Amino acid sequence: MSRYLSIGSALLVAMILTRLLDEDVYGSYRKLWLIYAILGPVLISSITNTLYYRGNGANRDESIVVNLLLGLLYGIGIGGIAWLLAPFWATQLNIPELADGFRMFAPYMVFAVFAGIAEPLFVVLNRKKWLIGYGIGYNTLESALIVVPFAVGMEIKDVVLIMSIGPAIRSLCVIFISFSQIKKWPDWGSIRKEFPVSFKYGLGIITLSIAGIAATEADKWVIGSFFESDALFAIYVIGAKKIPFITALTAVVSATIVSEFAEKLRIGSVAEAMTEARKASSRLSLIIIPLVVWLFIYAEEVMILLFGKYEASAPVFRVYILTVLSQLIFPQSIALGAGRSDVNAKAGILEVLINISLSIMLVMWIGFIGPAIATLVSHFFFTGLMLWFCKRTYNIKVKEFMPDKRISVLLWILPVVLLLGVLLKYVQDWNWIGFIMTGVVAGVLIALALKKSGFR
């Protein structure tokens, strides 16, 4: 629930800012986020997953304290990177006038990474109900701290400094909850014993996470470096947003399959686990593929509806929405369920290298759209590599990952959605009528297909 609140809040803020700011200002602002976008989620993932893993046993209190210390260490580290290298980042991304902006963003990074431990902290302390209120509160506060300063005309460097108030308050909440809920504070000896264990486990998560995050952000760095125009960067970033709720849905299903496969593997029932994976893939395919067709046709309308303008982002959006198709099967979840996160990490690193090298090649060859195509290619490369690993290691054939015959109903759903959308938009020139009608028809057909196929 808290994850969806954050996704919704981020999308809402983007929708407001793209209406408040011109493309150049919004592009400059989004460039400031690049360092945090790549490193912040990686470090937060490290401490949250470590606390989930280490905090459910007898060493709960020691693990909480150690991960608070790790969060502080990581936060200071990422803040220091932004502060000390501010002139380099600004020059590299063609915004030399915003070196102070990177420095002013450093406090936000420090507090945001430290406060990132809140979700597992509430769970480990059996205060899950508090997490919902906490999520609503901090997303509302932090959204206001971004939107209001921009609305009254403040400069970017001042806005990002004011933004740090939000995660600073979250950090105080984390400290208060920890102090009030920990039953017995560990002594220095137990902290010294737990620290290397948690740190070592967290480093593995960092390696795995940085590959995944960098794979989605590398092309934006290439665009920011190759093009001086902040407006062009804004256009690319908006197009690259895809539809966050779709990717969040696939992420939730993927996490469920990890747990399912791990459990089935322990009792030696791989075939049953694969049956569940195919069901999940089939269900998702019936929902997502018609939506992808609809959004692909009406990309300009989606951009205008969500962001008030940015129809120029439609070509990038069309490429990015196709990357969702690579997420409809889950070989990476099988590897994680089998405890082979190292394989995912290595494949992810290869994906990043391919993305960066291909982005540079394509941006010089075909221009602006090149990095988006590189991202699409690298996503499918990663999926193909994981399919090969599962075939070689567990003798799971590729067809066992693919949706089952129940998605054959797509053979009549997709032509209807495609032909109706093209007819109304490109033949009749009824853009918005077509957008609404095609969306409604797609939704009805999806519901009928799910019912006919036996999915609930």
C-alpha cells in the first residue's frame, strides 16, 4: 500500500509541475534528481531488505540499531557525493549554473536514505497499521514541499533545499519509533557482532539493486550529457515514465513468484511452481497487452492528459511502454526464489553495459530516440539471458514460462482494439473520442476475456 501511495504521489507531483513550469526549468530540476535516482533506491533497498532478513529473529533490536547506523552512513555517503562533486555533475549534465543546486540537494539525499528504513521498521516492530498513516502523511507533506515553492516562483536550488524538510521529519519519526519501541537497547559488543553480518548481506543487495536501477536510468544520463537543451531532457524524461502502476503491478507479481518458487523448491515441487508462474503470466498478459496497444496508439493523448502538454514525448513513451512486455514472464523471479541473486546481479550488470554502450551508439546515429531503443533492447536481453540460465541450470524450458493457451482470446481482442483505435484517431481524426471509446472497449474485452479464461 505504501509503495502505491509513493508512486501515485510522484505521478501527481509530475502532473502539477509540468503545468507550472516550462520545459527548460522542469528539465533542469529533473537533472538534479539523477544522482539520487540511481543511488538512493539502491541504498534504501539494501537497508530495508537487510532489516527484513535479519530483524525477524532473536537479534531484532541489534539489527534495527545496526541498520539505522548503516542508513546514516549511506545517507552521508550519497550526500557527500552530491556535495563534493557538484561542479562535476553540473558540467557533465550541461547545467553548470546549477552546481549549487546539487549542493542544496545533498541534505535531502542524506535524510531520504536514512528515513528509507521506515517501512521494514514498522513491519518488524509489528506496527503495520501505522505504516499507512505514515505513508499518507509524508507523501502529502513532501508533495507540498515541492509544489508550493515552485508555485510561488522560488529558484530550483532553494526548492530542493526546502524539500529536505520532508525526509528530515521522516528521519525524526524513525528515530522516535525506534527509541520508543525497542525493548532492550543492545550494548556495543552486540552491535559490533551484528554490524559486519548486516553490512555483508546489504552489499549483495546493493550489487543486485544498482544493476536494476541503473538499467532504467542510464539512458537519461546519456540524454543529459549529449544534449545541452534542458527542455529536450524534460521531454525525454516525461516519455520515459511509462505508466508506473503497470510496472508496480508486475513487480508485485514477480515478488509473489519469488516467494512461491522458494517454497516449492524446498519441497521439490518445481513443476507446481512453474504452473503458478504461467498462470500469473497469462493473467497479466490478458490485462496488460490490450492496454499497451491502446496506450501505444494514443500516446499523444496520454501525455496531454497526464502532463498538460509534452505530446513531443509520445515517441519515447511508445518505445518505453513496449519494455513492459519483457516483464510478463518471470525467469528472474525463479533465480531469486532459488537463492541465485548473484545471477540476477551479473545479468543486470550486463544489461547496464549494453544499455549504456548502445545508448551512446544510437544517440550519435539516430539521435534523441536512440537511448530509448537501447533501453528496450537491453530489457529483452536481460529477460533472454535469464531464460537461458533457467534452461541450463534447472532444465526449465522457455515455453514453460510463456502464457498458456488461455491467452488465445487475445487473437480477437487485439485486432478489435487496434482497428478501432486506428480508425477513430487516424481515419476519422476523433482523437479524444477515440481515446475514450477504445479505452472502454479494451477494458470490457479484458474483463470478458478474464472471465471466459477462468481467471478471477
